[in-house]
Amino acid sequence: MENQVTDILKQAIIMENRGKSLYQMVANQTPNDEVKNIFKTMADEEQMHIEFLSKQFAHYKKNKTFDKNQLEAAAGEDAIANSILTEKIKKDISGAGFEAAAISAAIDMESKSIEVYEQRANDSDDPNEKELYQWLADWEKGHYQLLLDLNKQLTEKVWNDNNFWPF
């Protein structure tokens, strides 16, 4: 049991590191300051997730339990909100460019994270572990939804710009 829990936590830390790396790469390479800010904020949030998971990992290794206090303290830390998706930002991101490709890759990564966390929440018999993984899945759903919304709007922009609408 302990190995399974620590393996899941290790996998989660790796997934968060990959997300952070992708978001940092986009932030570093995009020329637009507002778009850069979105991806920097998302990278910062992934760093918060990494720190949270690392603390949970250390606590679990030492105590064979999760730190419920840390879970409650971290609940309000995400800074991403749909309000950052201004019309200007949507116009500044090319629907067929580098940022759009990164958004598509990020959607896949967030989806995988949600899947792993939800599966672990479903499989666990420990109510604290179940709560931790469901909380993490819900946490990632915020990023996933933000990216889906942005991707949808970018796709519609490309369709409009290229007269792909059938009517």
C-alpha cells in the first residue's frame, strides 16, 4: 500500500513538473506580454502544486498519513481565473501558431492528470487519500477548463478568419 501511494505521488510530481516546463517554455517564447503572463501564472501554479505534493509525500513517508491541514491551507491558492481571458489576449494568440499548439498539448497533459487523480480517488479505501486525490483532480479541472475555453475560442477565430463556417 505504501509503495502504491508514494508511487502515485511521485507520478503526480512528475506530471506537475512537465506542465510547469511546458508553461514556462511558452511564457519564455511568446512575444506577447499578456499571453506571457497567462502562461507564467500557470507555471507558477504548477510550482505550487509541486510544492504541495512534495510536502504531502514527505508527510506520508514519515507518518503514513496525509497532512489534512496543508490540504485546507492550499485550497484557495490558485490564481487562474477565466477573467484573464480578455478579448485582446484571444486576438493576440494565433489560432494556428505556437501558443495554440502549446495549449493543445497542455489540454492533453491536464486531462491525463485529472484521469490519474480521479482513478486513484476511486480506487482508494482511505477517506483522506480519496479526498486528497479528488481535490487534486478538481484543482486540475480549473486549468483544463481554462485551456479548453481558450482553445475553443481560438478555433472559432481561425474558422471566422478563414471563412470556414458553412453558413
